[in-house]
Amino acid sequence: MTIEEARRWYAEEIRAVAHLQSDALVAAYARVPREVFLGDGPWQIARSFELPAPYRVTVDADPRHIYHDVLIDPARQLHNGQPSALARWIEAAEIRPGDRVLHIGAGVGYYTAILAELAGPTGSVVGYEVDAGLAARAHAALRGWPTVRVEAGDAASPEGPFDAIFVNAGCTHPRPQWLAALAPGGRMMIPLTMHLPGLPHGVGGMVRLERRDPRWPATIVSQVGMYDCSNARDPENEAELRKLAAGAASVKPTAAVIEPHERGDACLAHLSSICLQK
């Protein structure tokens, strides 16, 4: 099997596991060379979600080993993300050709490249990564995507507007600056997470928000486990997320309101920058 064939099989594997409907997203997975972002092999592949995570090491540096729906650890046990999980979330963002995209938590840049493929040559992607070393690595790997700009920083005040914002780090709330940077009709994917004993990362839900003032449609796309965002966490908000999780079986949010207001019966998670409501 050639490397091109391996990428196509991998993309179809992701389509099947994530139940993807987007042919454009499957094609993006088939085109982007994952090994460019992971560096030279052999690679460490997570064997399970046990803690600490055990790894197996690929027998050699043949890049065909990494074209499967597996977590790969390029640095600091941050992993390159479960491809099928990221695919499901990216598809929910509905990125279209020409879109302006913000990627917060770009890591080594692999999924930034996937986003750029979807936005196409008439779109643009700005990726932020708080770890300067990872940002430099992503910048170098993304040279083949001229529509991408990588910034070393925490995306505290990004210059919008953006048609889609994809947050790839666990938050207790969206920063007000991110909400302000979202264009009318724009979509935000944000993992809202809380901490549980014994876990090194947060757990919660990947939430899709769509800017449709005054009430933004809101949906929990899936469960998520993710390391923390550096500048979007607040203990009081985490307490609100715990309340939301406790009632998740009976009621789920369908909308979000960003205008300040008193807590009411509709409020499920009354966060500092946004309120998730029935």
C-alpha cells in the first residue's frame, strides 16, 4: 500500500467511526500528511485511556503506521487528538470555502491544516498556541498552507470577525473576546469541562454555539476529555458546569444568552460570559 492509499483508507476509517456526512472533510483527512506534523518516527501510540496511558512504539518510522484512528504522543503527553473525535467536532463547525477560522489550541498544527483545507484558498485560518515551542513547530509544518497564520499566545483578544471558532482546550466558559469576535451566523465549538478526582485533564461536553442574537442556538455535540485552556477557567463557572452535568439526563441546553441577566428558571449553567438555557 502506498502512503497515498494509506491516507485514503485512513480517511474512510474516520468517516465510518465518526459517522461523517461531509465529503470535503473526508477529503481533507486524505490530503493532509499527518507525519509532517508529528515529526520523525518511530511514534508512541496510546494503547488505551488508562492512567497513566501505556504506549506501544511503532516498529519503525514508516508513516503508514500513523494512518489509523489512534492517539499519538508527539510531546508532553498532549497527544495529537483522536482523529475521529476531532472530525466529529470539526464537521459540526460547518466550515465552508471562504470562511475565516480561528483555531485556539493549535498544538502541532495538524488539525489547523484540516481546517485550512475546508476553508480553501479563499478562506483563512489563524491558529493560536500558548506553548511557544509547539507554536514554532506548527508554524514550520504549516508552510504549505499559505492561508494559515500561527501565533504564539493565548488568544486573549483575537482580531475578528471569524465565521468559525474552534477551541481545542478545556474551558469553563468562552472568553468575552471570543464571543465578540464571532461574526453573525458564525459557529463556535468549545469544550466546557470540569475536573474529577484522579484525572489529569478536564471532562465535560463539546458545545456548539451559533451567533443568532439575541438567543444563540446551543447543542452539546458529544462528551469530551481535554487538557485545560490557559486563560478560560474559573472555579465558580466550574461549579455551574457540575450542576449542568448533574441534570444532563433530564434536560439539555438548547440556547445561550450572552447579555447579562438575573438567573431564572431557564438558566441551566449561568456562566460569567454566557448562560446556557433550556
